[in-house]
Amino acid sequence: MKIAVIYWSGTGNTEMMANAISEGAKAAGGEVDVFVAVSFEPSMLEAYDALALGCPSMGAEVLEESEFQPMYDSIKNDLGDKRIVLFGSYGWGDGEWMRDWEAELRLLGANLLCDGLIINETPDADGLADCQALGAQLLA
């Protein structure tokens, strides 16, 4: 199975999560490519069976608006046949951005495998293990 891990990170926390998700998916036998949001083009979508999409909470609990949101908007209507997991870090709030993101994808008919994984601030060892498990879940 071919997996794309696509993320945006401002402080490095979501990047740490993306790398751990990639490690977990590779350990489970997946072929994984990791992309920062600006380097993923809609034409690349068809090459992947599964996606891990990661973005931290920004501002008033929204997705990052200048790089991640435009990439996401360009692919969100074409995710129906992909296995999807969501992840991101936050420093405030209660995860509203993730719940809103999940709700939108469900309305669009996306195949979300589970609730999004959110980690407060920098992932600790347990958080990184959760990320690796999430990556493995893409192949389960």
C-alpha cells in the first residue's frame, strides 16, 4: 500500500508527528512518502491508497490558512476512495479544529479510519508511539 503523509508545521511539533506516523506505516509494510503541504499537488493524489493529513490548530482553532488550507481544499473532494487519518498538535483550545475537520470530511464521504490524533504541544514518547500506531492503522 502506498501512503502519503502530508503536513504543515510551524514549530516542529506536527512535523515530529508526521515523521512518527511515517515510521509506523513503514514498519507495518507500507511504502511511504512524506510531503510538506506546499509540495503536494492534486495530480499526485491518484498515486496513493491512503493519506495521513496533519495540521496544527491555528488562530481561532482553524487549519493553517496560507499553505495547508489551499492544498487541502484542492484535494478534499477527491478523497472518497482513500484511507484517511488526521493528526495535529495544539497549544490552546480543546480540539475544535480537529472535530470541525473530521465533520467536513465525513460530510464529503471520506473514509476516515478513526478520530483525529491531537497532541498538546511537543509529542512525548507516548505521543510518538500513538503516532506510530496511527501510521500502522493505515495498513490495517
